[in-house]
Amino acid sequence: MSEREEAKFFSVPEIGDMLGISRTKAYELICSDACPFNAVRIGKRICVPANSFYKWYESLAGDESPEFESAEE
């Protein structure tokens, strides 16, 4: 299992990488009222719970589990 698959939270830049959008666009999405998944602020950092992100992602893709490229590749 990759490090990303084991993560409990994702950073905003990680969400941007997974969605193929810039860091700026990821922040805009997460800070908007239309954000389709939960985000929490921990101190100055914004984090996205992995289970919330995957639940949203799976709702788009059907019942298949999300597959992301490993950073090791």
C-alpha cells in the first residue's frame, strides 16, 4: 500500500496533484462553499480527511476504488 493510500489526511497541494489542478485552484475549491468534500483547519494548515475525499471521488467513479499514481513511479 502506498503512503498516499495510508494517509488519514491530505494537504491542499496533494489534493491538487490528485485532481490534476494547480495548488491555487485546489485552495479555491476547498475554501469555496461548493467544495464537495470536508476540509478542516488545523492551526494554519487546511487538511482534507482522506475518507471524505475518497467518498466523493468514488461517487463520481461508481463503485471502483480510486487509483492514483504513486509518487515512487
